[in-house]
Amino acid sequence: MIANLILATPVLFLLIFVWLIYYFTHRVQNGKKPLLRSIRGFELIKGLTGRAIETGRALHLSLGVGGLADSTTADTLAGLAVLSYLAQKAAITGVSPTVSMANPMTMLYAQNAMRGAHIDDADSAEEALRHIRWIAPQPTAYAAGVMNLLAIDKAEATVMVGHFGDEYLLMGEVAARREVAHVGGSSNPNALPFIYLSADQTLMGEEIYAAGAYLQQRHSHIGSLMAQDAIRWLIVFTIFGGILYHTIK
Amino acid sequence: MIIRIGRIFATVVAIVSGLFVLTDMFVTQWPGNFFGLKMAVNNLGLLLVSWAAIVTAFALLLGFANVMSVHANRIRTRQPGAMYSGVLLLSLIGTLVVGFRGPASANGQFLFNAILQPLEATFSALLVLFMATAAYRAMRIRDLESLYFALIAFIVLLGQPPIGTYLQFELPIIGGRFELPILKDFILEVPALAGMRGILLGVALGTIATGLRVLMGLDRPYAD
């Protein structure tokens, strides 16, 4: 009986999570939007397209070394949410970001996102697709490619959101030395110190998953942020309750 | 209309495939076979994951075409760094030709052992230099946050090597003994670990939420 209960717990947890996402998304759709705290990384990203237009220099977006069929999928999807925002801006302004990645599957999704944003204009879509670059599957080779990209294209700004490892510092340092506006984010705790050291603004851990909510105000993303907060409170109370129970016992 | 039907079809395929793979994860843990159902779900889950591997292999071919087209365009339009693009294309084609005999062939092994591996190792070694310059920049105190950062880094760095063990003395007024390695251990094991666990918990929740949004069809990166 207890064994069955333990096996059913993850399913129950997921069902509660699903219900919370639906509930909060529905609330947001009905106009009950929460006040989102300001995240400076996203504020900077919002201003980058304007800076790229003013200076006439390229904007670079790195989707990292993660893929879409492994444990790094969520990080890559977070990077794709940023791309989706920048692609929509590009469709309006005509300044397409240069997008790089290490996984070829991610490249296909990036092309899809870019094509989706330029759906009304085939010519500009074709031009935007030229800026999507698959570099190399190995993390160090990818980092070398991005370093070269930042140097040769004389990028105005770089946004690196996705899955990264130690190789982040190689790219981040080039951006820092060239005084390029730089926003970095990853969920890998080992890469976060490198991002903090080299980037102007850091998207710390789970903040990268909030890209859709902050940049595009997507209802489902805001709803899932609220669901995450609700679950987090549940976990905090469970931990606190456990401590109390064991202390009293 | 065709696009709309295509989107609906893609969404249905994605949700059904995702649900099967998720069910497979749970069913594997359950005792018993449930009249062969467990085995069937296991096999289907494995099949879907193997299909993902095949699709990734095809994506690699498209990636190859992307590299060729980007660098050929750089050479054609004589952009800055076109020479490097030429070297890259030559290396790419050379590796491809060598690869026809298989990666285990003598030439293939030579490429990996004598060129690729040393290059990667050299590049990784550059990290040490980059770390030093990044640390130098980080130690410059600009605001209160960077002051904390520099102070904590200083304590941990000093507490790590053997010389740190000599940094201990009796505390004058309050009494007791100050030992730097103990302070360093406290920083690493209490506030740093607590922060790390907080980040990991948040990341886990964010990952689950992202996955559930795709499973629920609220997020469709494949059909946007």
C-alpha cells in the first residue's frame, strides 16, 4: 500500500501542477495579470534591438550547446523563447539577429521560429534565415566559433541563453573585452559564476524559463510562473512542517 | 487552412508522443506487467526515443549544409575573415573525404588524435588564462554586491591552500578561537550550498513547467 502510494506521488504531483497551470493561465486570460518583479536582464534585452538599429551593428544570440531531445531541452526552449521575441522585433525593424547554436536540431527550431515571425514576407524571411548559424557540435569548437563571430561581425550586443558549461567563459570574456552589451543565462550552476563574471546582466537559474512571460507576455508562461510559485510555497511549507514534526517528535 | 491543419496535426503528434514517453518513465517503476501493457509502453517509448536519434542524425546533415552555405557566401561576397572560411571549408571537405573510410581508419584516427584532440585540449587550457582575467575584473569593487563577492572569494581562496591553516588566532574580547579554514568550510557548506539548492529547486520547477506547457499544447515551438 505504502509502496503504491510512493509510486503514485510523482503522478499526483504532475496532475496538481497541470491543474495549477490551467487555473492560473485561465486567470491571466481573464485579465488578472500579476505584477511581475523587474528582471534587469530582460529589461536590457528589450533595449538591445534599438541599440543594434542605432549603431548599425549586429545583435548576436547564442542558444548554447543544448539540444531538444535530452536533459537540456528546457534550457534550449528558454533560448528559443528569447529568439522568438527578437525575431518578432526583427520582422518589424528589419534588423535580424545572428543566431548561433551547437546542436543541429536546435538550428531547425531556430529556423522555424524565424520563419514564423516573418510569415508575411518571404524575402525578409529568407534574409533572416541567412543569419542562423550552426557552428559545431563540440562545446569548445562552438565557443571558438562564437568568439570568432563576435570579433569579425563586430557585434553590438550578445545574448546567451541556453545550456552552457565551462566554455561559456571563453565566449563571455571576448564579449567583455570588446565591451559588447552582454546578457547571459543558464540553469547550470557550474556555468553561473562564469556568466556572473563576464556578463552585464545575469539570468540566474530558473529566470531563463521566464523569458516568454517577461518578453512576450504570453498568458500560458505567466500562468506557469504563478503555478511554479504556488508549488514552491507548497514545498517550503512541507519542509517547514517536516522540521516542526521532527523537532516536536 | 493547410497550415492550420498541419499545426493541429503536429500538436497532436507532439502531445501523444510526449505522453507515451512520460508514461514509459512511470510505468517502468511499477511492479508487475499488467497483461503485457507495461512491456508495450516500454517498447513504444524506446521506439520514439530512437526515432528522435534518427531525426537528430538527419539534422546533422542540414547543419553541414548550413556551414557550407554560410562560409561559401562569406567567400563569395569577400567579407572580413573570408580566408578563414576558406580554411574551414577545406578542412570540412578533407575530413569528409577521410571519413568515407570510417572513423576507425588510420587516417581518421590520425585526424582525431593528432589534430582535433590537441586543438581542443589547447583551447580548454585557455580557460585558465580567461579565468584569471575574469577574476581580476570581478575583484574590482564597484558596488556593495561586488564588495561581498570579493570578500567571500578572498576568504575562500585564502582558506583553501595549506597556508590558510596558519591563519588562526585567539579572539581577544569575546574569547574562543578564529580559524580561517573553518570559516571557509562554513561558507561553502552553509550559505553557498543553500543558494545552490535554491537554484536547483527553482530550475527543477521551471523545467517541469516548461515540459508540461509543451505536453498541454500551450507551447508549440515546433509549430509556431
